[in-house]
Amino acid sequence: MSEHRRKPPQPQGGGRAAARRGPSGSSSGRRAAPRGATGSPSDYGFSHEAGGEEQSYSGRAEARRAAQRSTGGRRRAAEPSAGRRGAPSGPPGRGRGRTAPARNRLVDYPRADKYGWRRWVPSWKLVAGLFVGFVGSLVAVAGIGYAMVSVPKVDETATAQNNVYYWKDGSQMVATGGETNRQIIDSAQIPADMRWAVISQENKTFYDDSGIDPKGIARAVFNMARGGQTQGGSTITQQYVKNAMLNDQSQTLSRKFKEIFVSIKVGATVDKEEIMAGYLNSAYYGRNAYGIQAAARAYFNKDAIKLNPGECAFLSAMLKGATYYDPAGAVSIDSAATPEANSKRALVQMQDTLDKMVEYKHLSPEVRAKYTELPKWQNPRSNTQLSGQIGYLVDLANSYVVTHSKETGITQDKLQQGGYSIYTTFDKKKVDELTKAVTKVQKANIKPEKRPDTDTHVQFGGASVNPATGAIEAIYGGEDATKHFTNNADQTGAQVGSTFKPFVLAAAMTWGVRDPDLGSSQAQDERTIVSPESLFSGKNKLKIKNYDGTIWKNEKGEEWLQTNDGNVSLGSPPDYKIDLREAMRESVNSAFVQLGMDVGLDKVKEAAVNAGVKESTLAGTGFPSFSIGISDPSAIRMAGAYATFAASGKQRDPYSVQKVTSKDGDIYTHKTETKQAFTSKVADNVTDVLKTVVEKGTGTAAQLEGREVAGKTGTTDGNKSAWFVGYTPQLSTAISMFRYPDDETQKNRTFLEMFGTGGQEKIHGASFPAEIWHDYMEEAMEGLPVKSFPTPEPIGEVVNDEPAPVPTPSVTETEEESPSPSPSPSETETEPSPSPSETCTNFFDCDDSSGGTNSGGNDGDTGETSPSPSTSESEESSRGNQNGGIFGGPTG
């Protein structure tokens, strides 16, 4: 250092600082001053006595080293004689080498009194203090965490379940329809062997632990710290928490700590049986089966409560990972998961579980000895469990449950969450037989590859209803519910044709025809009840009149001329009178169109609705053709309406669900409501007339050996649909046939004509529909007792539409009315068509030699319906938008 930078000499005694400190002892500073106060060369070293001579040093560094040697260490304070600042003796001065004041540190680390590497070795006091502090911190954190955490609500995904559907006989149809293949059951329905199997294999201290296993947790944390997977260490409580409450399967430290805190809380506050049931109901067993009930069905097709100890041990093995334990194998997931390898692993695991159950006194050796092989398991269900008719049946049941939500309490959202057991009315045998009957006719006759212009897009629908209850026992919705999505039994849009005529007859026998000589208001009250022997005109191209004898005209002033099938007149010439029984048997349009006008189309509509037809499916109620079936009820509704006649006028709405239950018990049971739609006299007379259709009319193909059958054929204008609806005393069945493109993306789809379909010139209700009805009903009625229809009581008067009948004051026929005598019907003859020209099918554009300007066209069995007189034909409306009713349609 340069001389000019040295400080001036200080006064003897150390200056003002020394004076302030007073005559105290040596300083506790860390360093000795490198030089004295005089500034002389000898002041750069410390003086000490060594033979009476004074030793000098060449610099400050050497002086410091000398001081360290003389004091035993570089941090020891210098002696007073060393001239330190503030000492009472020695040269005064302050310099860079002075000793700093000592400090009291809370943690002496690095250690002040050690040197070299020893400075960095903590003392035992420090280690002990840190350990105590760490443990205390953990306890504090755990306490705070435990106090703050609450038992989470069970996650919705852990309770999402399937719905289980059952056949009429109680056997399971299918488990589907919810978000997850799971059916939650309560603890009482879980066999004790299943609980002990899981406890013995996974958590033998389950009933004693606090919800966690500290050793297992430490092992899991160690594995995660090494970057590995957590394995083992999770108690049943932890697994339940992870599966059902956290809905988080990630292998992270944060999730694991959260799981631990929640598990401790759950273990302390939730009953062990509830935890066990929750775990077994939420765990995954493979085969898309969540929960023990779904697993029992998936592997053994039985309810969980019926599992034996061997099956329980087997299913506990599936909890370890069905990919490698399911005997069916899973080579699509892992080539090592072959059926052979999986079977071997499953057997070893199962036997180990059984041995542990014996070891822990949960199973006797004698019982254990019975289960030395894998239990008999079934192959996994295919992914097409809703194929065929099953999908239609499930949709029908679901629609019923949701539509009746006021009674069932089940909304669409609740149904989607699942967990319901739905007991349907469907008879498995009848469903199978109906499918066979349709398939037989279809394969034998419909050849789209051979006749692409006529045999493509051919579809069938069908339904059977029990007249005594209204239960839907069978349906045919289409070829396959996974390919063809519209349920043809429930919604089609296909017109029903002449199968509508029985409602006209029922209206005529209930309310009667109006007196043409009375005013409209009085005529409603003064009516004549009609007998089946009443006479109406069967003339082809009949000019239709209002009830008062005036010619009916549309809004454009155009008259209506009703044609019969084949343009033939039926009845006795010259006026072609025909009684209603004969007109029904031969399906004569003109007679029933005029009868409908005389009764009133409002009454015809009322009769159809009373029988069970949904009002929303009725079309053209203001036009004469309404009476011959321009409406489009579903097969279910037509079968149900005819069932009203079979039940002597007692109407019961068709239904598809008998009972609904959940884990909480029964929540809905169907109660049949019966309405008296018609008197038994009316209904039994309608049945008696329809019997003649099958015995010697258009429906002879539907005859069943040894059984009475009543029914009606129906074919619509343009040959675009064909029907047969018939019944025995025990079962009513409707069959429909039509052509309709099945491409949902195609716009402006319409019903197609069936001329030439199946190799036939024309499709009638008497052809394929009646054949299907016959084949199905023969099998469906097998084993049922032979019953006859009630003998009808005579009803009404023989009415002749010209001249007008004498009115009677009664409004409706009653059960107690005495029968009115009626003459025997006269024989009728058929007159050939007056011309070979084709049937007119444009309502108001046909010329007629009789003076009318319009003609209602038709095509049918022997006289069927004309199209709707609306601007666009009703069959061009959106298919299936009106017919579902309570079975899937928008009306609910």
C-alpha cells in the first residue's frame, strides 16, 4: 500500500474508540490488527518475547499466520500484547486485520468451532432438532389436512349403471341402456364369500385398519420417487375412494396424498359394510362389467347373491386385471393374454385366494376342497346384444317408462344414469316365433337381387296384444335394430286401409244412422241403431251423399264417386244392395263410405279412439274416404284396438312394462285400467261379422285349425301398404307390409307401390300379411286352451239406406236393450266392372257415366282405400312421426 494512503498516527492508547471502550480486556474480534499505531515497519508483525529479541515480519499475511500459530487457530482472539485495537497495552490503531465481534447464531451451521470438512458435519443436537421439527410438521400438516378434508360425494360415474331388462317370465333379456354396465346392489345381496375373498387376498386387516396401510403407502411413495408405478399398499378403503369418490386413476404424488387423507376420513366415519359394498359395486371386473352384479351376469349369467365360494374367488382374481385373468383371453390387447395363459393365471390366483380364506378362518377346508378347478364360465357377450328384435324391445320399454314418468318417477336423464330393473311384458317365445314367421315369408318371396325394381325396400311390422290385460307380448320392428332403426311395430306412417272398417261398423251399432228428414241438431239425437244385416249400396263409383240425401261435395264443389277394388259392383242388381256382413266379408268400399257419412265421420273417429287408436294418427276426418283407412295407426295400436273387440268392448291401453325396481326396491308396478269402449253387444257383433271374413271372405288364409278367428284384411290405394289384423279370444295380432326406402339421409322419401312385389301381380292383405299372421299365431297359440267368442245378441234394425229408416229415440244401444228382429239377408251377386279401364286414383279428376265428375280411387283386397284428399298424399309425410303414442312417438 502506498505511503500517502496510510492513515496518520493515532494518539497513544488507541484513540477515541479505545477510550469509549475503556480499559477492558482483549477484544473478541476474529482478527488481530496487522500493524501497530506507529506505522513503523516493525508494526507489521506481532511482537513477543523470544530470548529477549523482537521478531519482524515482511507483510500482513505472514503476520496473520504468525498470529494464528501463536494463538492456536486463525479464529482465536489475539493476545493483548499483539497491539489489537482497544487493548489497554500495545500500540494504538485500527486496521483491516482487527477481530470482529462474536455473533450468537440460532443454527450453528456451518459449525464455527470446527475447521475443514468438519465444519459441514451437523452436530447430533442439530440432527435431533431437525428430526423433531420434521415429525412435528408432518403431524401438524396431517392434523390440519384431516380437519379440513371431508368425505366427498360419490362421483356420478361411479354410480352410473346399466338397466337390466327381463322377459315376461322373469329371465334376463339384456343389460344395457345406461352409461355403464353396472347394477348397484346393497350389502345384503353381496355374498359373504365374495367379501371374505377380497379381504383375504387384498386387505386382511380391513375390519381393523384406519383405512390406510402405512407400510404399503411408504412402498408406493418409494416406487413413485424412483419413477416406477405404485403397486400394493392400497387398502380396500383406498381403492373405494379412488374408484368411487375421486374418479382419478392417475399415478401422481398429489393424487396419492389426497387419497390418503380422504381414506382416513372415510375409514373413521363410514361403516365398513358400506365401504365394502361401495368398493364391490364400483370395481371393474373386465368384460365391460362394473360392479359385482354385472360381473356375475357377465361371467356366470346369474345374480351375485347366488355366487358360490369358487366363483367368488374367481371374480376376486378379475379385480387384479381381467386382461390377464379372464379365461376367454384378450389377445387383441396383449398377445400374452391367451385363453390358455389367462386360464392358468386365473386358476392359480383363485386357488391362492381360497387357501387364504381357509388360513384366515373365513372358509372351512371341507368347502374349500370342492373348488379345485375354474368354475364353468360363459363366453363374453358380443357387441351386438341389441341386434335383432332386442333393440326394438328395449326402446319400446324405455319409451313407456319415460312417457309415464309421472307414475314411474323416471325421467330420460335418470334412465340414462341406469340402475333400474325393468320387467317387460314381452314373451320370448312369441317374439321368436313372430320373427321366424316374417323371415320365412321374406326369404321365400322377396328377392331384391332378382327383382330390384319391385322387391327392394320391402319392410314388415307386427305386434301382439293380450286382450285381457293390454300387455304387448310380441313385436316385429324390422330385420335388425342395429341396422334398421325405425320400429315398424310402433311407427311407420303406412295407411291401414280396410282394417279401419270395423270402427265404422262399431259406430253404426253404437250411435246409429241419422234421420235425413230431421234438422242437423235433432238428427244427432234421433238415430237408428244399425244391424249387421242392414242394406247399403255396393255399387262401383257410387255417388256419395250426406246423411240428409244431398250430394257430398268438397270445398271446390266437386262430387265424390267411390270405387271398389277392380271397379266391380257387389250386391243384388239393379240397385246392388248388400248387407254389412257381406260388405265386410268382401271389403266393399262404397257401402262403408256411405255408412260412415250416415253415422257421421265424427262418430267414426270417436269409435276408433274409444277402441284404442291414437287420435293423433287419424287423418282426413272430414272426407268420405276416412272410413276406409287413410289414417296410419301403428301395428301396436291396431292390435290393441282389435283386442277391444276380442274383450267384448273392454278397452285396455297397450303397455310394455309390468314393473320397475332399483336397489331401493319397487318403484313402479303397472295397474291395468279398463274402459268400456263399447257395449258387449256391439263388440261381440263386430267380432261375429269379422269371423265371416276369415271363414269365407278375404281372410281365409288366416284360418287356424280348431280355433275361432276374427280379422280383417286391408290394402291401400296405389298398393303401397297391406295389412292383416286378427284375433282369437286370447291374442290380437296386427301385421303390416310396405315398401319404404330405409336410407335416413334420403330426402323426400315416399312409400313405393308393391305391384309385382314378391312375384305377385298385386299385394293384398290376404297374401303375405295373412300368411305371416297364420304361421305366427299357430305357434303362439300352441298350448293355450281352445276358446270360443261370445255368442252375439241381436242388435239394431235392418236399415236400408234408400228409403230412409224410421228413427228411434235411443241414442246408443245398451246392454239391457231387447233385440230388434231383423230379416235374413238376401243373397247378393257380383256385377263385373262396367269397363276394363284402370281404377281411378285421382279423387276429383275421373269422369263417370252416371253423371258424377269425381271418383275416389282405391286398390285393395276386393275393394280398399283411396288416398287422402289432402293436398299431398299422407304417405309422403315423415315416416313414423305420428304412430308411437306411448310407445315412442312424440305424443308420448
